[in-house]
Amino acid sequence: MNVAAEKVALISGGGAGIGLQYAKELLRNGLRAVTLVDINKVNGENALKEISEEFGGDQVMFVKADVTDKEQYEEAFKQTVDKFKNLDIVINNAGVMNDAIWERQISVNLVGTIHGCILALENYLPKYKTESEGIIVNVSSVSGLEKFQAFPIYAATKRAVIGLTRAWGKEQHYWRTKVRLLALCPGVTDTPLLRECLERNLGPAYQDIMKGNIPHLNVQSAEDVALSLIYVLNNGKNGSVWVSEHGESPYEVGMPSRHQLRRT
């Protein structure tokens, strides 16, 4: 099964890093077309050129938008269905890893993801999906599953993304929308976010914590995460949470109830 074949996808944060690799891997797996959404115009235009050279310009579009502004983000949805007539897969990937600007970080990582979910789930996927099912992938992080002491606010946003996915991934929402929700949690990945992270936290004490962690990090490539995305799209059940780390095959994470977590 290849759920990407002949489908149309929209990817926020698609101008570079993991988002760009998602687009390429989806196209290699038969995706009909993709819209790259990014706030960085230079990155977006470079990504547009790169994908056009490999796959053809008719299969890709770039829309500059800030996901924290619902009207801007919706414009990307509108342009997608105007150009490609369908929309099947929405990947809420745009993210900030910078606790020094934590208000902006919350807006991008959490509010932007909420905007993407509402637009996709309540408006666009039920109306414009090619076949019987649409898919939303919310990109979280392994930090949302751990005590990530170097970036506590970032970790909180990613934990919230998991909560959103699981709540909207309940069967009551699927019955009315026929949209499947998945959370993908990449581990440490070689991206601009990682390379610049030492300067993007709350101060020297947090930098020291991160420096202490760096020698123990097992860094994977963005291409590794993109391959995990394909697997999760094809195999992930509604509301499921998946980890992609160490360049290995992704695995599903069980989320016990509060009663199972109760200490006795």
C-alpha cells in the first residue's frame, strides 16, 4: 500500500530541513503534487527550484505564510485546491526551537499546529480529498516524550502536539470527517534547528546542559525521518504516536491512561 500515490500534500515549514525532505520522499512515492508553506521566502523559493529540477515544476508550489496567522495559513490551503483541485495530506511541520523567544515558539509550534488541524480537519480535507480518507501528520519530537531539561518550553509545545493528535484522533472525529491523525516524533536530527540550538535557549545554564548532552547524541539525517514518514502514513492507526530516531525504522509509542500510571 502507498497512500501517497496520486495524492496532494501541503507541508508547513517545507522550505528546508525535514520539511523539504518530506516533500521529496512523498514525490518519490508517487505523490501527485505538493505545496510548500514557509515564512522564509528565500528558503521556499530555493526549495521550489530544487524540487522542480528533480520532479518537474507542475508538481510543486510555494506559498509564503506565517502559520501563526490563520488567514495567511488558509491562503496556502486555498491556493492548493485552486491549483491542484485536491488536498489529501497536511503535514504540520513548521517549528521553532528557541526558548529565548518562547512566546513566538509557542505560537509557531502549538498555535500554528492548531490552525493547520482546524483548517484541514474542519474545512479542506473532508471536501477536497481525492479518495475516501484524508491524513494529518503533526510533527512533534522525542522531547515531547521525555524530560528535555535544556529546552523545557520547547518540550512543552511538543508534548501539547501529541495531546492534540490523540484527542482529534479519536473515532468520533474520524467518523464525521474521514481524516486520520498521526503524530511523528523525530529524534535528534541534523537540521538548522539543531546546529543553531546552543544560542537559542534561556541562558548560560541551559547552554551548559545542552553542551553536556551533545557528546551523547545519536544524530540522524533528515532523509531518515522522511523515510519514517512514508512508513507511518502507510501503517499508522488514527491517533497513533510514532518515534523516528537513530536512523532506524520508526516505532509506535503506547500512551497509557492516567489510571495505568497511578502509583500505588
